[in-house]
Amino acid sequence: MLLAALAVAGCSSDGNRTFFGRLTPPKESVLVLGNAAEPRSLDPHKTAGVPEAHILQELQEGLTGYDPKTLAPIPALATDWQSQEQSKVWIFHLRKGAIFSDGKAITTADFLYSWRRIIDPNTASPYASLMYYVKNGQAIADGKARLVDPATQITVMDPEDPTQVFLTSDQEIAQAKRVVQLTATADFVAAKDSEHLGKFQFKDRKTGQFLSVGDPSKDLDLYVAKEAREQAAQLVTISAGKQVVAFKPEDLGISAIDPYTLRVEMQKPTAFFAKMTPHYAFSIVPQQAIEKYGELWTKPKNFVGCGPYKVIEVSPYNQVVLQKSQTYWDKEHVHIDKIVMLPIQEQSQNVNLYRAGELDSIYSGNLPSALIRELKRYKDFQGGPQFSTYYYSLNVKRRPFNDIRVRRALNLAVDKEAIAYKYIGRGELPATTFVPPGIAGYVPPLGPKYDPEKARKLLSEAGFPGGKGFPPITIYYNTLEAHRTVAQAVQRMWKEQLHIDVELQNEEWQTFQARRERRDFDVSRDAWVGDYMDPSTFLDLLAEDTLNNHSGWADPKFSKLMSQADAEPNEQKRNQLLKEAESYLIDQAPIVPVYFYALNYLKKPWVKGWYPNLLDQHPLKGVTIDPDWNKQPIAAKP
């Protein structure tokens, strides 16, 4: 019905481009936005979803914010900052007079508490990995320890990199001792089953039985990499007579020079760190409210924030309402009194509400593909490139996805051009790599093209000729029309080209997120919007086994390339290392890149200060509603 209305509108006799739908500005200072899904949490350390990001960046603040046009970091709770020691150290000067909504003054103590909280393994933050750039961040999150000589109190440094602390854990040392012990009585033989290609086992010389390094129920204890013997012997030698001292959140490289001067020491020189700090994961949270209310601190009646808005209503599956904060340090530049976020999952409903004048704007990616061509004819349609990738995660912890030949076959059997241009068709570009285009100085590698014949050959080599014997698998996706369209297309391609059976399962946003995090899936719809303009914002997702690495893939070679890139001060050489890392990632195929997103949204002409940009970031602080946007009324098309 809506498509027909658009078609009729497109045949209007005046032939002029105009605006879509009702053109009556709101009488009150209220902005209503279509936000795709119900927020999982209003705790910035507990979620990593895009719908949540739209809300969280308004409720709390960090050192910097985004320039709405350029995305460059601009002053927020920090008035200025400097890098020292070739970007190994950063100094931030805090804004005096900034307070939380309960009146408590904001000082460096709030940053110490908040950043230590997000990196604490007990918090289980999906964005803890952003703190890995800060000294000891990853060691804390991974539960690592350092070795200390009890006689001299000197910390043991890494033999391969004397500038870095040698990291281990009690469990690793215990397993290393077990490996050394087994080496004396067992042979180290290659595993022959497809599930553990490239791994080795210990086989008792007398009994011929396979032995376990540790817990027999864990594959990684039974099947270990070939170099494990040498590494184990090295660890046993290095740890002999040393104290094992676990890293704690207090060891994070952040300190207070005084109540308004913050010092951040990086793990390695990080020239782009300031570009990362506008992200909501770096914002502060109210220690006083968290300690008083626990998990209930985000309830509107308990909520304490420091951003331009405060939450006054959370009505499940209905709306989230934000109100201008009267305690915000820059409230004079917050122009809209109230923000209403509607969690609309049906994309056609978004368009209907917008057309009726009940929505002022719809965030990108929430318009029906079938209507994009018609909607582009209207002045309030906004489009352009976006720094974001749509992909599928393959659960490498499950058979048969732990076989690289299967993963490569699945990737090669997806026609990305057909999905991007035919099935979605909103301006997206087919993706054969992970990092989207748009980064100055970075040239991504060439990814494999659609090749169903090669895919069938790989699947046959993996033991599934013509798809025979391949277990039925399920693609999970969250409720959205575009996700269903992609899933149906991939289901059809894998059936037609590989002769494998694929089921589809859609779930509401919060249930889907929880499933991905616990890796209870075969294949999962995934996507990532860059947090800052650098290849690492994508590649770091798979550098370690983090909550955002839904595939579960972790590879020492890839991690080493990423570490080398992090330590490389020369930008050209760093980009080359990142390119090598991305090339290796695509070759290993723990993910199936599908397309690079394009910006596509609708915005009423009276909404000012909302600009298209690659990260699709729209701080509402500077947004205004102009009731006099056009003193000469323009007749809207029906």
C-alpha cells in the first residue's frame, strides 16, 4: 500500500522534487526518532549495540565528543589534551565546574573508577577491548599475571620484546609443567581428523593412548599447537622461583596528577587515541549511584548522568524518553527539551510514521530496501557512504566451522554483488574484505570473489562432496526486514551451490545479542560501525577472543601482526602491517563479509544540525528544531 502511494506520488504533475509526507513542525520542543530496537541496557559498560549508542551518548559524557560534521574529537569533560613521548602518554585537563545530575563534582577520580570498571573481567564489558590500548588493559581483561623475582622485586620482561612485561597465568604455568612432563613419556603426533587439522596430540609410548594436558573435557588441552612444547619449556624455565602476581583493574595505566589532570599511559605509542575517546565506552559512570543501587542504577528514578540529557522514562517496547539536563555544563547549547526514541523494528512502519509526521528522523539503515529508489526522489532523503560492514560470523568452536575449508567454501558461495545491488539496493557496496573504504592512506587487500565451483571443491575436500553428510545449520538474525532478506538470499545460495540445508531463525534484539555473546549459534548475522576512523577499529574485533568477537576465532599470527602494527610509529609501514593482517583474516574466513553499508535515512527539514557522516554519529546536543524553516509552505506529496 505504501509502495503504491509512493509510486503515485512519483507521478505528480508538478514534476518538482519536494518533501515526503506531512510538513507540520512540532509545536513543542520535542524530537521523535525511529531507533530500530529496544535498548538492552543504559549502562555504557554493558552493551555494544547501535540502538543503545544513540541513547547512551546523550546520557553520559567522556573526555571528548564528536564534531557533528568532521567527527574530530572536540572538548567535553576535558578542555584540552596533549600527547607526550611520541604518543605513549596522553595528558587531559578536565573541565572545572562540571557535575553529575545529583550535584557531585566531576574529577579525575571518576575516570579512574569508570575506566577500571570497564576493564574489570567481572564487568564483562563487550567494549573492554577499547581499553587494550591503555597500559595493562588487555592483561587485566584476560586475567593475566606477571612474574616477579622475590629477591629483587624485578618484573620479568618478555624475551621476544624486552620493552613489554612477560604475561602468563597460574593455569598456563600448570599446563606448561604438564606438557614438559608428558614430553618425557609420550610422542607428539599430528591429529588426523578434520576437526583438529594443524593440531597435535600426546600419545603414550607404552599404551598407545592419547593423553590430556589438563582437563580431558577441553579440546584445547588435548589438541595443542606444534610449538606448544617449546613454549612450555620456556615458560617453565622463566617462571621457576618467581612470584605470580595477577593484574588488577588498579594496574590500568591511568592516574590522577591532580583532581583535574588525568594521565593516560598507553601500552604502545597510539597516535590516534584522541580519536577514540569520544566513544561512549570512554564516558564516566556514577560510582555513587552504582554502589547505592547496583544493577538498578539505570532505572529512571535512580539514574545519575553527566550528559546533555537524562532519562525520564523507559517503557519496554514502546519508547525511551530523554529530557534536557539542567545540571549539564553546556546546557545553553542544548536546544531541544525532550527526545523520544521509538524502538521500531518494522522498517515499513518507520516510513508510515514519518510520512504521517509522527517521526522527525529515522536513523540510517532502517528504511525498506524496496522503497529506497522512490524515497531518493525527496529532499528529506539523506544518503552517502558509511564506515560500516555487514557480515556473518561463523562459530569456529562448532563443527564443521572449525574446518577452514568449510569456512572458505561458505564465503565463496555467497554472491555479494547480488545481495548488495539486487536484494538490498540501498547504495550498499559488495564486501570481500572487512574494513570499509574511506580511510586515508589505507589500501585494503583484494578479497576472494564469488566462485561457487571452487566452493564446491573445498567442501568436497572437507569430506562433504555435493553437500552429502553436511549437518543442517541455522542462520540467526535479529528482527529487521533487511536481515531477513539477506538471510533468505544466503540460504538459497548455499542450498543451490553447495546443496546444504539451512534454517533461518529471527529473534528480538536483546535475545539475539545474548545468543551471540554466549556463542549459541552456527551462523550469526553481524555488523560493525567503526568507532573511529582507523582500520584497527574493525581488525581489533578479531585480534582476541573478546565478547565482540562472536566467531570465537583467535589466531596467534593475526594477533602478532596486529601487535606489530600497534607498535609501528611509521604510518605507511603500519598500514602495510594492517593490510597483511586483514589479508590473513579473510583467508582464514571466520567471517563472511557481505556488504559495506550506505547511509540512508529520512530527516524532516526543520531538524537542523544533523549532518551525514561516515560513522553515522549525530550528537543531539547541537540539534535544533526550526519552526520557521520555510515561511513559504511547500505542498507535500501524498
